[in-house]
Amino acid sequence: MGQFDYIIVGAGSAGCVLANRLSANPETRVLLIEDGGTNQHPFIKMAGGFVKIMGNPAYFRAYPVAKQPGRRSEMHAYGRGLGGSSAINGTWYLPGMPSDYDNWAAQGLTGWGWDEISRCVAKFEDYRAPGAHAGRGRGGEQQITPSDYAGPVFDALMSAFEQVGMPQVPDITAPGITGVGRSQYTVDRMGQRQSTYEAFVKPVRNRPNLTILNPAAVKRIKFEGGRASGVSCERNGQEEVHNAGEVIISAGVYGSPQLLQLSGIGPGAAVQGLGIGIVHDLPAVGQNFADHQKLGVSFDLRNHPGTNREFIGWRLYRNALRYFLTRSGPLARVGMPLTGLISTEGLTSWPEFQVAAAPFAMRTINEMAENPGSPLTPRPGLTFSGYHLRPRSRGMVTVTSPDFRISPEVDPKMWSDPYDQQKALELFHLFRKLATMPALEQFIGSERMPGAQVTDEALLVEEVRKLTECGLHGTGTCSMGTDPMTSVTDKRCRVHGVEGLRVVDCSIMPTPVSGNTNGPAIAVAERAAELILEDARR
């Protein structure tokens, strides 16, 4: 049994930031608990190597997904271990748009507008490439570097994006813009992935007031007199109890509502139905789940070998050797080399589509079904990919067992709002339009799936439904808000109705943000740490 000022449950994108900031005062005792491993595998440090460990339960936590109409069965996977998803993601970095956060403030969440968040972003960023916008951070913990991919297809793609109305911009993270620019990654200047553990915790892990406990799985939050007093966890097959003045849950958009429900905080009837005693009936726990819908369309690539071959056969071994010797080459980066932000609804300062492209392609769903194996296609391809950033459908995360080892069920309720279907079709047609741009004429071949012959809108709906997937950018399941009936946490991240308990991660975001969620998760944790320390001083 240990006694701490703060216990942080989860060493992911948010939890690592909190551990750094809250332990900066040497008189404050902080315990960081993570149920995964150390995440020091070479394929994690090599950004392009994470596909080799994809799905490995040592690094990924799998969640069953309720069957969605017209779609195959699915599982969602988020990162586990030190750094959480920041240790296994695609490293794509965007901090979100000013309107995302100003919209939160307009809902009554004062202190969460862009004026505060932009300051937090500048504090943690370390971006030193040319063309950075005036508000960028330089010297923070989180190193960010731009794509260095170059070649005739890249130039043609940039031109094609311009031809559909996206001007080239020197810094794609600039606030309130639309346009196209080089993608940016949470990869350091030495060519290695920089997870939040590597950025925020590893440099300070020898602080005597910071204790890191892993692997250890938190089973439930302990309460005394309506106040969170600590946690019960399992480590090496033994139960341990640790006490704290305050408990902060940073277990992610699925894990945080799960832990609340297992601890007796959630929809009363559902929790009691599992034989869990009610600590506080809070109907919104696990509700309001939102995720960007992701869509990709591939074409044959002509007059260029593409990049698929760099990850197959002898070239893969050559590139691995190059990476280990020089920290450069195709394996030093992962994902699309350019990022486009576009609005089709006239809100040029708040784009609703994030798009990208690369001379790379995966095998189609049909090809994988006929011949399982490597997802890489041997023939050259070009892929457009993107997200609808402001979905309206809302799903839920529900605990199905009182056993903490059993994952909750996720029901994204994809396209439950018809608006999301409409936006998915818009995104698909945007990709088809990009493929017809003069700049790409010499490189674009046949559309692989569903195929150019499919033009009937009703048929396209079903084909696009198959191609669309959750972006694993989940938010909202422990949403901040002013009404305890429709939200879980207040504007200081405190769980409604109980003392000494907060949630800090993407689950508290009341609405989705514009871009991949790792950067916004760091910003939210940075801001939350300020609020927690303010409350402590009071």
C-alpha cells in the first residue's frame, strides 16, 4: 500500500503529460499506473515498423464492436504500454482548429477556448522546420518534424490538390486555414518515434517523487464517504491497494468509462445489472461516443514504381539497415506525406475534411478475403485517404462484465445520423475528382474499388459503407459539460457528484476535434494539469 497526492491511471498521451507536470513540484507524490509494458521494441521506435507488431496484444488492446448494418465484423485496437497509442499510432500530428475549442467554451466550458489551448500547444511543441507559423512552439518536450518525401508523384499530388481549390501552405498546422502542405509527425529530429512517454516521462522518471507502476491493471476506484480515496490494482497476480488525495483516470475513450462503470459510477440500472454496487448514478458515462469516419480509395499507379516495393523483399531489408545506421529512409516515417484541409460548407476557418495521399496502396477487401496474407499489394498503387472531422452520429461504450479483464463493447452507431452518410459520399466524390486532375494524368490508372463503373448513387452508398471505418480518434464518453444528466465531467475535469476524481484524456472532449487526436490529447492534458495545480494551490 502506498500513499500519494495523485494517482494517474493510464500512461498514454494524456497520462504521461500529467505525470510530468504534476510531479514537477518535488513535494508532490505522483503514482503513474499502466497495465502494459515498456514499449521499447525497435519496431516501436522505428515509426514505419509498427505494422510489424500491429495487433500484437503486448502493444494493442482490442475492443469488440457491435455489428454495424451492412458491414463485416470489427475489432477496434488502441495502444497499451508506456506511451499508450502514441507508441503505436501513425504519428500524424495536428493540434486541432481554434473553432473546435472555442465551440467548447461557447457550451459553457470557459477556460477551454483557443486562447488557452493555443498557449498550451506552444508550451509542449518543439517544431523547428522552416515556414512555421508565428504561434508555434519551439523548445517544448514533444518534437515534431515534417515529411521529407520527395519525387514526381508527390509534386503532382500537391498540384492536384491545388487544382481542386487547396492552396499550398508552409505549415499545415496553422490555425484556421484550409490548404495542403507537408504532413507533420511526432518523430524526433533523429528519426525516431517520440511517444509521450519518451517525450514527457522518460527524461524525468528518476524524480524521487514520481513512481511508475507497470504492468499493473487497475480493477476499480476505491471510495470513502463519497470521495475517491485510491485504487485497487492487480500486479504479478497479486492485489495491491494504493491511496491518494486525488485519482485521475487517463485510460482512454474506452478504458475510462469502463473503469468508472466497474467502480459504480455510470447508468444506474446497467451497472447494477452486472452486480456492481452504485456509488453515483451518472447516466452519461459511456455515452456521446464520436469518431471520425475514415475513408480510403486506391487507384493503379502508372509510370512510377510507387513505394509499396520499399516494404517488400530485399528492399525492405535494405531500408531496415539504412534506418538502423542513419535513422533515415522510408521506415523513418509512416503514413501519408501530404495533408490537406478543406471545407465544402463555406467555413474556411473550420475545415470539415482532412485528406491525404501517397503513392502507396493496400490490397482491397476482396483481395484479402480471397487470399489472406500480407496487406501490401505487389503492384504499384496510389491512395487517397481522409476523415470527416465533425460527425454527428453518437454511439456508446458499455461494460458487459464486472471482470476488469473483459473489454467493454463499443457501438459506434455508424451513420445513425444521415448527415454522416452524406459526408462520406462527398469525401468519396472528392477523391474521384482529385484523380481526374490534369496534374495526375500521367500517373493515375484504374480505380481499384469499387471501380469507375459504379456510378449509381444507391450502389455507391453500399460500397462506401464497406470502405468507411472508424478512424480510432474516439472522443466524448466522459464528456465535459455543465449538466450532470448529459455529461460526466465539469470544466475542471472533475467527475460530477463525487469528490477527488477526475478524467483527463480524449474521452472528456465534448465534440470531436479537427485532426488526429494525439496532439489534442496532449493539449487537453497540458490544460488539465494547470487546472489541477490551480485547485491544489487553493
